[in-house]
Amino acid sequence: MTTVEVLQLLLSPTHRYVGRPADGAVPTQEDELVDSVEVRRTLGIVGDRYFAHPAHRRAAITLMSAENLPLHINSAIDLRQTRRNVLLSGVNIGEFVGSTISLDTGSGPVLLAVNSAARPCAWMETTIGTGAQRALRGKGGVRCTPLSDGILTLGSAVFTVTETRGEEAGADAKVRRRKSGVDT
């Protein structure tokens, strides 16, 4: 259990970065940075562009660590440029791919399956600045599936790893099977 800070939350009802980066982003009328978001189990963030889209269930919510933002390229960078949903400070979220985590901002825990890395795309060069895509390689955040309903808000939060899956969990299970006489 670790105390972290939720610095920003992005709720974007429209796809702003479509086509080629040279074409520019689709303008928006609303402020996409919000104080709280409603998370729905397996569906994502209510009102977000990926909410309830079957093709995006494993990437319904994206988290990023503030410590990985390339501030040396653009000191004004925020979630509007990276297109991630949750900006955390105090944890390197990329280390938890293959785990289930809990994030509690005071309204109860929201469980998230951390499925894969969120790789930076060519848009980062346009939205953040030259060199951003390279600077974010391996640091672009993670794609998650929500496993519970809940509310996330800005401010202090309790971050907990509730389950470890992936390579480590698979290796542990293989050792347990071998010890119990079950061959794989």
C-alpha cells in the first residue's frame, strides 16, 4: 500500500487525434480535464470516447506516471497532449503490467487490471514537441480494464497491488505445479 497523488483526470468524449499528425487535432469545446470521473466495471470511464467499446475493453482506462512526462521538451505538458486518463505521482505505473491494482481516492477502491504498456505514437511529436515520442518509449503509461465500479477524484489516493499476474505469476504457478507433481 502506497500513498500517491492523482494530479489530473482526462475525460474526452471525442477522438481528437485522428488521421495524420500533420493534419492537427480535432478542436474541442469542453475542458477535458475534470475533478472526478465515474468508472464502470469492464466499460471504462462514463462519457469517455472509449466507454463501452468492445475493442477497447483491455484499454478502457489509461494511467501514466507524472515522473515520466518529458518536461524537458514541454514544461506545460498535461493529459490533453498524452491522451491518458489518469496522471499519478508517486508510483512508476509501468512496473505493474500484469497486475491488478487498487486506486482509492476516498470513495472506495477502484480495481484495475493493468494489461499492457501504452506506447507513444507519432502524435506526441506534434502535441508535446520534437523528441517526445522517443522520450516516452517505455514510459507512456499503461492500458487497463476496470474490474469494479467507482469514482476517482483529484488528490491523495491509496495505491495497492492486489494481485500479480503475468510472467512472475506464471512462473510461480509453474513451480507450484512442479512441486505438487503436476507436469505441464
